Amino acid sequence: MLWASGHGAGGGACLGLATRGFGLGARTSRKTGAVGVRVYAVVAAGGFRRYATYRVATAAGVFTNTVFGFIVAYTFTALWDERPQLGGYDLSQAVTYVWIGQALLMTTAMMGGGFENELMERIRTGDIAIDLYRPADLQLFWLASDLGRAAFHLLGRGVVPMALGALAFDLALPADPLVWVAFLCAVALGVVVSFAIRFLVALSAFWLLDGAGVAQITWLVGLFFSGMVLPLTLFPGGLGALAQVLPWSALLQIPADVLLGKHTGWGLVQAYGFQLGWAAVLLTAGRLLQSVATRRVVVQGG
Amino acid sequence: MAEVEAGTEAEATQATAAAGTGEAGTGGVGEKLGAVGQLRAGIRAYRMIAAMWIRSTMAYRASFAMAAFGNFAATGLDFVGILLMFSHVDALGGYTLPEVAFLYGTAGAAFGLADLVMGSMDRLGRRVRDGTLDTLLVRPVPVLAQIAADRFALRRLGRVTQGLLVLGYALVVLDIAWTPLKVLLVPVMILSGAVIFASVFVAGAAFQFWAQDASEVQNSFTYGGTTMLQYPPTVFAKDLVRGVTFVLPLAFVNWIPALYVLDLPYPLDLPSWFAFLPPVVAGVCCVPAGAAWRVGLRSYRSTGS
Amino acid sequence: MESDFIALDGVEKVFDVRRRTGRLRREKTRVRAVDGISFTVPRGEMVGYIGPNGAGKSTTIKMLTGILTPSGGRVRVAGIDPARERTRLARHIGVVFGQRTTLWWDLPLRDSYRLMHRMYRIPDDRFKANMARCVEQLDLGELLDVPVRQLSLGQRMRGDIAAALLHDPEVLYLDEPTIGLDVISKAKVRDFLRDLNAERGTTVLLTTHDLTDIEQLCKRVMVIDHGRLVYDGALAGLHEVGESERTLVVDLERELPPVEVAGARVLKVEGPRQWLAFPASVSAAPLVAAVAQRYPLVDLSVREPDIEAVIAKMYADRSAL
């Protein structure tokens, strides 16, 4: 039940930015003929601001992340007391892993709750037809918006629980700022992988009447295989091997290992390569699916 | 539901007769309800609304079955986490897997029941924000019942079922020295625990009258509380255990009575009769929760937001 | 008793509004949303309650339904204090919120009615009769099995009106009942309300932006502004208060110079058609006679004043003081 901590705010955040953002894209393109990078920057900033308006929800979420951080940190402490060096972590690294998990839960949207509900709703209502005719690229638009959201969640939902965790527990946080930079890069790549997965999930609504079931299964699987329930290094045998190569490990396990200094030098490059590889594969798949879906919409005449 | 209505039929006819003939000012004395009457009216309304939602979800049986299974599987996931933990250790905080399963099952079933009955309460904030709470206030039944029963979803039985299955596993595997009292204590603790969690749901909803976006705070105590109660109390810091024993008495949901059943010591030095307090604690919890709800509703009605 | 079926006496509602003035600073301001309103409505009357946005209309309605507790003054509806006995009052009143449905969003319309049936403990025969009447007059037959969220605005409004009437309320509050409705639906709703008032003697209090609603339904109109009642009387009187003018449109045989008659001035000339303004309080008959006598008249029509403009003028006059 480690995932309950993201319940309300993410999914509850209201709709509305999307259309404004698209309007902006359309307007700019009329002048320049193509949608520039700046437009996506504006969309990303909009994604950030949109979540930033919910101050009370953010405070409530921080509280919840902190409570869960405490509970899980204690259970991990009991586990590592019994088996020091379990999964290759010492006690303080294991507890740090817990707080990284709480900090990234919303950022890499391990339990979903970002843009995909809104996109599914637009597909269900048919509004998507309007979006597809707009000059801003559907996938890039939502990616920009989701990156903005993730940036807010990292700052708004991640920093404070992590700081409180560091006050209450002995965390193995690196002193080297370069490790932090490497961590942030891994988080950013994790967000892109997470986005790519959720984009595919959202597009499934073109074929399924109700995407909610798929969404539920995805976040279920995502939580488990991202390492939120337990670090993937603790998964036994074949399950562990499988979990390590699935894309969800890019969401928490890899960023956490980067911060804990498990990936350095060539190992860090490999970790990034793994994340980039999945991002490329999944984004391409999303693009293909999008073009199939577009043809479908066009054939149906919107 | 027919039997509930029979007793109040006279009142109903009186009300409508008054409405029809225009004697509203003098009629309807029988409608002034006391606390018990209010509770009855609330339960009646709850059953009506919940029944309506069940009927409408049952129209799509396949979809319901999937959702119920999803709920079941989702809640099963954290037990898989516990199983994975126990694949590395024989005991956690001095507790074996079946003992932890006993805690997990009782906490899960109690919370599952509360979630089934009261799980919609966290939508109150949204209702305040979009103004739809007003539409509930002009109906002749208690608002609390209307909110709690809104979108009543039988699929939440998935969580109860999952908790009971784990509990069943624990009961089969554990070698408990059963006494009649212990046998009685198991269902009593689940029901009392459900009432304690329900109080938290109500208090959390009342808080949303002031902070409409704060539904997550109640998740800390409900979902967070269950997660905590699924693990042995020995795992947590003493102060935390004291907090959930004396301040927010979640420990009475399962820890204290369950450890009596299991013959295990509680980290705090409590007299053994504390194990039988859950029904009392549950009753006591309803008082501040109900008061918070009334204060919240009154505040809403005086500020309109 | 009957003449003060709805009675407000010096009713006030004061809100404390917190406004963010800086990054951290907040300012508390006191807003008198309703500032000492008194009126009575006899049983069976149909009253229009109008005013600009934020004037205190819906706050008044909320106090009349018991949703809000007044800060001061006395409210009685059917002899009941709404704030103190909200659930008891609920059986006597029906409420239609224009923008917010009281129906269950995800359930078929029929299910909502079934719930009302039980929730209000409506006797079976009354429920059946009321349903039949509403379904017929509001044209709901084909909508009963459609989930509410799939209904159009007009369909939902009709559904909401029916839901508010199944328990035979003595008072019906309508907040913008024709907003967003097409012309035919509007007419249907108005006919229904007129019949309801005439046949069943239901007291109706109506807030609206569409002044045709008021013209067609209400003999009496109350205007609220800045929380105060600024007018209470016949619709005709409102024209006088606003010193408004009606327009006589005359079609002459040919193009002529502007018509010259006493008591009217020409607003516009367009070919053989001319627009003449005259005080709304004066009968049109002498003017028509005068024009017909001196000019070759082909056709004519009288246009009622735009009441919205009248009210706007009233506000303008008031704020000028």
C-alpha cells in the first residue's frame, strides 16, 4: 500500500491547460509555419504552473509522502537489521532508497495520475480529433506538459519529504554535487520513459471503450516493477532478472542507484543507455500508434 | 428495505398530506428527529443510495468483475511485498510470516470494510469546490449519509476479500491456543477496527470543509495507518507506537487485540484487559468524528465555501 | 399566514473574504452579500428575483432553502426556519439550480426519480401521477433511460425540474431555469411552470437573466443589487422606475421625412420604416391614432423595452447618486 500517497492531487488536478496550450501552438504556427521549441517550453511552464496552483493539495501530499516514508523506513530498518547488506545495500542506503522512492513517486508518476487521464478523456469524448488537426505535435505537446508537471512534483513533492527523512534518519546522501547532477539526469530520463508508457496507455482508449481498466493495471504493474514496493535487487531469481530489464526500472530503481553511487563511470553510461533505449523504443511505439489512431480518426471523419 | 419503511409510513403520509393541503406550518411534528432518529434516517438513506449504485454497476457485469479483480490484485500487491521480504528473512521485528499475516489480514479486512462503506468521503472537498454539496443540502436526508453512499462501489469488496484470505491463511497456519474469548475477539476487532477507520474517514472529510484540496491528509491516516498496522509494532519507534495507542488510537484496530490472540507482548506496558477495549474505543472515536463533521458542516453553512 | 408564506425580515449575510494581496500577505475583507432584505411572498404567487451577478440573488436563495445560515434577520418559509430545520423544510420545497444538477450524474434519469421517490417518501400513487404529468409535459419519455451525464443542457434542465416537483413541493425555487435552452425548450419550460402555478398553486421564486421569463411568467418582480432590494413591484412599474421607453415601429407607404407627433421622438429612419420612442408608462393607443391620422400608415408594431437595459439604467442612476 506504499502507493496510496499520491491519491488525490495528481488525478484531481483540473483540466483546461491543454486547450489553452494548443491554442497557443496554433497561433504561433500561423506566423512561423512550424511549431518552435519555444512553444513547447511555454507548454512545459504551463504544466509546472498548473500543478503549482494547488498549494493545499501539495502540502497535503508532502505530509502523506512523509508519513509513508516513516512507516516504510521503519519496516526496511527491521528487514536490514535482520539481513545487513541485503540486495547490496547497507541499512542507511536502504532507508535512503525509501525516501528517494517517496520523493520520486509523483515525479516519475509511478502510479500514473498525470496527463493520461485527461488525454483518455479527450479521446473518449472525441475532442482528440481537434487536437490532431492542430500544428503542435500531439506526443511532444503532452511530453512537454508532463515534463513541466514532473519538475513541479520534484520540487514541490520531493524536496521536503527527503529533507525531513534526512533529519529523522541517517541517510546515505552523496556529498559530491556531480552525483546529484547525474541523479537528476536519471530522473529526467525516468520521467520520459514513464511518459512514453503512459502515452501508450492513453492511446489504448482509441480501441477500448474505457481505458480505466488498462490504466489501473498499468499503475499496478508499474508500482511493483519500478521498485516502489521493494528494491528490485531483492526480487528472487527469474522475477528479479525480469524486473531489472523491464522499462519500469528506469522510474525509480535506476535513479535511486545513481544517487546511491551504484552506477559510476561506464556503469552510469550503461544505465543512461538503458533508460534512453527504452525511451526511444516506447516513444517510437507511441508515434506509430498515434499515426494509426490518427488515420482511424480521419477515416471516421472525426 | 421494506421493513424499514413500514415503521415510518405514517410520518410519510403525514408529510405529504400536509404538503398537499397546505398545513405545512402545523404539520410534520413527527419529523423532528432525535439522534437515534437521525441515525436511522441516515442508514435508510445510505441503503437506498448504495442499492441504486449497486444496481447500476451490475448492469455491466464484466466490467464490474474486472474492477473487483483489479481491486483485489492491487491490494494483494503489498502482501506480495511482505512475502518477498520473508523470502530473505525468517522473522521481521521478531514476528514470523504467519504472525505478520494475521496482522495484515485483520488490518486489511477492517480497513477494507471502512473503505467499502465510507470510501467516498474523500470526494467531499471536490463537492465543496464545485458547489454540488448544495444539491445534497436541500434533500430531506442527512448529508453525511448521502456523501458516504455516493458512488458506492462493491468492487471495494476486493480489498476485504483479500484481507480475509490472508487472515484465513494465518489462522490455518498459526498454532493459537484458542479460548472462546479469543475466538470472539477476532470478528469483534475487525468490526471495531472498521468503525475506528470510518471515524477517521469522517474526520478527514470534515477537515475538507476548510481545506478542500487536502483529501490526501486523510490518506495518511487511513492507507498509511493500515500499512503500519500490517507490520509488527516492534518494528516502529516507541513514540510512534505511543502515538497510535493514546493519541490516534489505531493500535486498537488490531495490534493490541491481535497480540492478545497471538500471546505476544505489546511494546508498551499495557494491562491485558486493553485487548477487549476495541468496541469501546470505536464508540468513543465516533464522538469527536461526529462533532468535527457537525462543526465543519456548520462552518460551511455559515461561510458558503 | 398565507400572505407571508415566504417571509424575510431584515435578513443579512456577511462573508469574510480572504484575498491574497502579496506573496504571503492576506487581506481580510468583509462582504455584505445580503444587506438587510425584507419581503413577503403570499402562497401561490410567482415572483421574479433579478439583479446583476454577485448582487446576492443566490445567497438569498441559499438562505431560503436552509443551505446557508443568515448572519442576521429572520427567515420563514411555510412557517419553518430554514436554517434550523433544513431537512424538514426539504420536503416542502423544490429547488432547481441552473448550473448544478441535483440528479445523479452517472445514473439513468429514471433511477434518479426512483431515488427521489424513496428519499422523499412519496406515496406510490402521487409519484406515479406526478411522473406521468412531468414526463408528458416536459417531454421526458425518451430520456428516462439515458444517464444524466449524456443529456444536453436543456434535457437535463427539464429532468431537474421534474425531479424538484415529484414530492409536490409548495414552493419551487428556480435559479436560471432557461439558461442555455433553445427557444422551443424555453417555451415548454415556461408553459409548464405557468400551468404548475395556475393549477396546483405552487409558489414560485425565479431568478433569471432572461427577462422574457419574467415578462411571461411573473406579475411581480424584485430587483436586488449590492445585497439590497432596490425594487419590489409590478413589472410595469419597473419600466417607470427605470424611465424606460417603448418603441413604435411604423411602416409608411413611402419614404418620408421624420414623423412629427407629440409625446414621441424618432429614433431612426430606414426607407419607409421609422422607429419612434415613447415613455413606457404611456399607452400606445393615442400615439398610434395620431400617426395614423396624419401619415399613410401601412403597418405598425410596438416593441417592449429591453428590461435588462432598464435595470442597467436603474443601476447607473443609483450609482450616480
